[in-house]
Amino acid sequence: MDSYFSPMNEVNILAKLADLKEDHYQQLLALSAMMELLIEKGVLSRDEIAQRAFELEHINARPPYPTA
């Protein structure tokens, strides 16, 4: 059990977390760029995007994870 909580293991976990955060940032940047281009070209409006996001968020009233 001690080897699981070693300082090196903690460093590895933190490095993986940093990698995930960088990947998440890059994905959000690409998504934002695509959304802006679709709005600029008149394919979608900001209201349409906001409405669809609201609909997708509320498709399932229950959270996707256990709460109790």
C-alpha cells in the first residue's frame, strides 16, 4: 500500500492531470473556433447553439452518476 502513495506516483498522477487539462483546453479551443466560423458564415446563430446546449443538458433529468 505504501508504494501506491509514493511521491513519484503522485508526480505521475499530477503529470497526467496536466496532460488532460491541456487536451481539454485544445479541444475547447477547436470547438470554439468551429462555432465562431459557423456563426460568421450564417450557418448557425448563437441562440440556436444556446438552445441546443440547453436541450442536450436537459434530455435526462437524472444525473449520469450516482448521487447517494
